[in-house]
Amino acid sequence: MARKGLVVGMKVDESIPASPQCPSCIEAKQRVEPYPQQSHTEIAEIGDLTVADMWGPARVKGVNGEIYLTVYTDVKTRHRVRFFSRDKAHQLHFLQSYRAFLKTQAGKRMKALRVDNGKEFVNDAIKSYLRSHGIRLELTAPYSSAQNGIAERSFLTIFNAARAMLFAHDLPTFLWPEAVSYTIYLANRSPTRALPNQTPFEAFWGRKPNVAHLQEFGADCWVLRQDTALHKLARKSRPCKFMGFSEESRAYRSAH
């Protein structure tokens, strides 16, 4: 200002060296540095890095009392596996199940797990299990959820779609686990920017997904009643809403 003559009445003693830092300015203005839009970490194989996060508690319990959702995502393929629970005490079991899933279904070892600093993941039981199987634990810095951006964005995408599914057919909120499950089922079979020429399903399983069986969530359907107690003049079918597909059998899931 003084050098360019922008003001009058200002004199600057330039013989005094300028301080490299102003503590007051640091205290008043310090902020988190922006994270890069894309990660530059190279992931070579399935299992090299898995990110996990837990959401909850939900304000509305699911049909089976679910209030928590845990999602494991393989960073190489972006393939997701979800787990529901009534409390936070099942994370070690979910970790064991996911590790076994990678081993038996893809023939791959789980090499690294990235989570936030939540106590549901960072505890002696999980740390001991990871060490015993040679799995590296990566933690995000406190208050820096963006460092686990894949997991954070995953929840945003999942719940945006699940809400839309429920709203489209005016379905009750307690069906949110069904909507979330079907959303993840579809996401694994849908294009993603992280995989320009593949779906997560193909990247993980090595074959293109068949989507001929897909139906609209919440669509009307008729379920054949097969209980033996029916009398001759009873209705053979009952109206239901399509909820997705069973993971245990070749069957549809529905809600009456």
C-alpha cells in the first residue's frame, strides 16, 4: 500500500525484518488443506486394500431390529459387501466373514484395512486379529473422514438411492435395510467412474453380470401361498411388494 501510494499517512520501516509467521493469524485462519479429488494410490489386486465404515444408529429399526449398517469395499474393484446389526458388537465377526469371503470366492488375501478411528474398529480384539493374519491397519486422521472418501461417498450414494426407492412407492421407513440391500446389489452391477469399462461385479467375479431378472424395488407382485393349512376356497396368492433377491437361495424377497 505504501510502495504503490494507495494510501496517505503510512510509513513503513523496512529495516525491520518481517516475521515469517503471525500466531494470531494462524489461530484465527487455520483450516484443513483440501484433499485431492483423486487418489494416486496404486492398487494392484483384489484384497490389496479394503475400506470399511459403519453407519448408524438408525432412528427407525429395520424389520429384524437392524439399526447399524457396515459396508466393506474392495478398492481395486469397488465391489461392496454389506452387514446389518442391532448393535456395534459384531465388527470382529463381520471382519472375519469378509476375509473368508475374499479367500473362498476370489482366492485373494486381505492385505490392508482402512477405517476411521471409531472404537468399533479400533479395539484390542480387531487389532489382534489383524496382526495374527498379517493384515495392515490404516487409520484416517481424527476429524478427517475425507481420507476414507470411498467409504464416506458410498454411504451418501447408498442412502440417496434407498430413500428414493422407498419414496417412489410410499413404503414404510422400517424397510430401509431392504432398500439398502437392493441398492448395493444394483451398484455392484452398475457402471462407476472408478472402472471406466467394467462394473464392480465383472471386476470382482471375472464375468459380466446378467441383469435380465432385475425388477423395480417396491413393485407389486403376487406370492403363491404354499402352506398346507389352506382350504379349497382360499386365495392361492397374496399381494406383496418386491424387495430384492435372497442371498441364501434363488428366490425373491417380498414384503406383505
